[in-house]
Amino acid sequence: MVTNITNLGRSGLSDWLIQRVSALVLAVYALFLVAYLLFHPNLDYVTWSGLFAQTWMRIFSLLAFISMAAHAWVGLWTISTDYLKHTGARFGFQAVVILAIFVFLVWGVQVLWGA
Amino acid sequence: MSSLQVSVYRYNPETDSAPYMQEFQIDTQGRDLMVLNVLTMIKDQDSSLAFRRSCREGVCGSDGMNMNGKNGLACITALSEVVKDNKLVLRPLPGLPVMRDLVVDMGLFYKQYERMQPYLQNDTAAPAIERLQSPEERDKLDGLYECILCACCSTSCPSFWWNPDKFVGPAGLLQAYRFLADSRDNATQARLAELEDPFSLFRCRGIMNCVSVCPKGLNPTRAIGKIREMLLSNAT
Ligand code: SF4
Ligand code: SF4
Ligand code: FES
């Protein structure tokens, strides 16, 4: 069996499932936002922040952010193991990606609950 | 004039510092020859050219090569199928180390095949005569057992190019499914466990290069999908 410790789930099956499910969540979230914008042609700040003040929207957004984080990690990890043959470069790239995803996730939570 | 311009990849590691393309003019006399016939005619002109062939009828799988950019068996590929603007470019199968000219080292390819344990495994007591199979069970092996291990598929697969040591490749996975689908084999769990990691099977991106080149018309992508379904139903 091929082993690899930098892959979080260590299972190709769980990675594969994560990619499918997170893609679905992101698609639904994107469609919802597009539909919302279409139904509110004269959108102003109050309506927009009112939407994000509701708990269900915050949960929905957090779900989308987490999906985005997982999707990005699995995808970029895969790309790095395909194309970066130098171990140091690959490890460096993966560290930067993990850090960026972590920062964006925390920042996203702050934006959602901070306002 | 029915002269075909053939450009052949040449590399002899003992004498050449780098590979190069050598040009040949071949008089086909207007016949729609097979690419292997043309190679034989080239060998008459320059006997130092190395390539593999044996059955010359698409059965042994020795003469897989890249013809005008597409992998296939030289012996059953007619000039009319591949020649464009009267030009033919012949290269070794991509992604494997070149030993000489059109001959590649198939070691990695066979290693992945071997890893799939391509033989029947059954730990129940052997019956007196043989393990029987219904016609329906036998039908499940159609489209799987016909593989001749020519490596045209795996060497056209980008995932195999990048990770030939970790990704089994379409040919090996097709054979893995050939035994997973066999009603007489009961090593299913061990076979699936060998494929669950992120590389062995899941590096397949489903771009179907393998399907488009297989000279036997087999469909490794479908077999890979079936194994994935088995893994999924096993785990959920
Ligand atoms: S479908 Fe999968 S195995 Fe076939 S060429 Fe594409 S990545 Fe390779
Ligand atoms: S699946 Fe087809 S292309 Fe691949 S090794 Fe077998 S016969 Fe050759
Ligand atoms: S020579 Fe046997 S397959 Fe072409």
C-alpha cells in the first residue's frame, strides 16, 4: 500500500468523497447567492448585512467556507504531489497552502460573526 | 511519388549523448501498409534501429509505440489511420525510460501489474474438479480479460507519467477489477485495501486517454469507476 503522511485523511476514498460533497455545497451556495442578487436588483447595505445577520445564513456561509477550505486543500495537495518532485519545494508549498487556508478560515469566521 | 517521410526517434545510450530524430524516405508504392511494415523497411535501410515486435497481428502487445502523437500497436495501425501530410513520426511510448530507440523499459509498468496480484485467490477448500461459474458470472469478465499488457493506455495517462511508482495506472487497475469481478476469487477485501490510498487508484482523473488508445477497445476508466463504487459501498 502506498502511504503518504501529508495527506490529511490518508485515504484516497475520503479525499474523493470530500471533493464531491464540498463541490456540491459550494455549488448550492453559489447558486443561492446568484439567485439572491437577481431577486434584489436594488440591493443596499442594510438588506445585505441583514441577510448575514441571520443565524441560518451564518451557518450556511460557514459550511461553504469549510467546504472551500477542504476542497482547496485536497486539490492543491494533489497538484503538489503531481508536479512538485523536489521534496523541500513540495513541503514548503503545502505548508504555505495550509497556513493560507487556516488564515482565511479564521478571518471568514471573524467577518461572519464580527459585524 | 508514393514516398512517405518517416521521422524516427533514435537513442543509443552507449554512443549518443542525447536522443535525436532520424529522417527516412520510404516508398510504399501506394499501398496502405501497417506501421510495422514501414519499420521493417526502415530496418532494411538502417539495421541499427531497435524496436520490439513478435506476432504482427495485435496479439502479443510488444510493439506499442507513439505514432504521430497517439499510442497504439504498430502492427495493426494502418498508415491511412495515422499519416498526415505524408508524414509519420514514430516515438517510444511516453513516460517510461528509453533503453534504445523505440524500446522502453517496462519495469515500472510490470511492477504495478504485479502489485495487483493478477491471479485467482481463493482460500476455501478446492473442489474435486473445478470451481464452477455461471454463464452470467463469466460474462462479467468480458472486456477485462482481453488485455494484452501492451502499455499503450498507462503510458498515455498523465497521472501515470507523474507518479508511475505510486499510481497503478489503467492497465493494472483493469486487471485489479478483472479479479475483483471474478466470482471464484475471494480476496476482495485485501484487493480493495491495496487501492484505498490517495495514489494507487484515486490518482485517476477520469480524462479517458486510456480508453481512446486501447488497441483492444477496452475501457479501463469504467473498471476504475466500478472499483471506486466497491470501495465506497465497502466504507459507508
Ligand atoms: S481515465 Fe484515469 S487511468 Fe485513464 S488515462 Fe485518464 S487518468 Fe489515466
Ligand atoms: S488495457 Fe488496452 S491499452 Fe491497456 S495494456 Fe491492456 S490492451 Fe493495452
Ligand atoms: S507485434 Fe504483437 S501486438 Fe504488434
